[in-house]
Amino acid sequence: MKLIHLTDTHLTTPGRTLYGIDPLARLQAAVAHIARQHADAELCVVTGDLTHWGEDAAYASLRECLQMLPMPVLPLIGNHDDRGRFRAAFPETPVDDNGFVQWTQDTSAGRFILLDTVIGDADPRRPSAGYFDPRRIDWLRAQLDRAQADATPVFLFMHHPPFGVGIAAFDDINLVAEDARAFGALLREYGPIRGQIRHLFFGHIHRPISGSWHGIPFSTLPATAHQSGLDFLAETDRFTHEAPGYGVVLITPEQVTVHISDFLYRGPQIDPGSERLHD
Ligand SMILES: [Fe+2]
């Protein structure tokens, strides 16, 4: 199975730049590249921060742009999104009984479980951080029980990682500690013991990172919009114009391979035998 992973598109009202970048132009370039190179992909998942300020016009342009992709698209929300406006713009995206934008999707590779880690609508705490309160834990437990009963592999998708990545500015706004502990405890029950959770995909960090957590492999990607500098000393975010990217994920029963496509690269492409330059 081939899967396209996009993240942190941060669309604004069309024409408005963000940190010196036109996020819609970036997404349009990524979509054109994907349509050209990966029309055979089964699905595309976008792991949140679809918009930067959550305006209706930003969601409308997102919807229009994603419709150019040749495969179905599953959009999750991130901390920059507005749950209500997202739901109005994407009414076909399922929600759980509590109104969180989380659902499951069966694919040829197994069951995708797509999670909502965004702060609850009436919660007065910090809106940038990630949350996964007991109602969401109960929902995830039910999905994992169901996946176990169905003997299907599971792939998790979420905006905020449920762990720190060693960059202070972000470790402060991942899943809040209490919710991260509960999330970790739940996955420890199912992951290493039952070998059923094959990969965890997330967004939020705006950098390529991979590793494993409690025995579960994970990966995240550059945003299509601005990036975060890899600065272990800075106490606040340092956004950069490093290259954007999207993920091309190849899944077989034995293997998950994550490529990152530098879709804006316009430099030489050199045949190693003849040293001939290709356009
Ligand atoms: Fe983001």
C-alpha cells in the first residue's frame, strides 16, 4: 500500500503570507507533485494544522486544493484549527459521540485510527498544547479492543506527539503530561505485548523526525508551510525557510518505509554513469 502523509499546511485567507511564505502556493505545489508522482497512492492523511487562524476562507481554499488530489484525503485537526469551522467545511469527516474529530478507516494495510488531540471546545487551558482526556482514552481503548477482535494491524495518526522530542519549545506543547501518561499506559497494554500497533504518524513539529516509543515506530515530517529550526538551546520557536516536504509511505505486511519528498527541489538531476544532467 502507498500512503501520502501531509502535515501542517497552515493555510490562511488566500493571498495572505505567513512568515514570508504563501502556504496555499506551497500546498498547491505539493498537490501537483503528488498528482504527478503518486497517483497510485491509496490514501492521503493530513495530520493537522490545516489552517493557521481557522478562517472559513482558509478551509474553503483547503477543500478546493485537496480536491485536486487523485486519492481520498483524510484531514485531522491541529491546535491551529477551529473544530467548529473545520466541521462546517468538511461535514463528511466523521466525529465520535463527544464531537471529537476522530474515527477509524479500514485500508488494504490495516485499520487507520485517526485521533483528535486538540483542546476541548470549552477548556480554558493553553490552546497550543495537546489533550487526550479520559473520554478520548475510552474511545481509543474501544477501537483497540475492536482491532484486536478483528485481528487487524493498527496505524495511529495524530497531530500532537504523545511524547517529547528533545526540543524545548515543542516539548512544552505536546500532549499535556497527565494525558500523555494515560495515552502511554494504554499503548503499552496493546503495543509491545500484542504487536498490533505498527506505526504512529504525527505532525506539529514541522521537522522530519523518526524513532520508536514503547516499541512503537513513529515518524513526522517537514510541514508544507514554514519549518522549525533544530535549535536545542532556544526557549521559543524559531521558524525557518528550510525545505518543505511530504511523506510517501510504503506499507507491506513485513515493513513500513517512510520517504520524504522535497517537492520544491529544482536543482540538477545527474545520471551517475554519464554525469549527464536531466531536466
Ligand atoms: Fe503546525
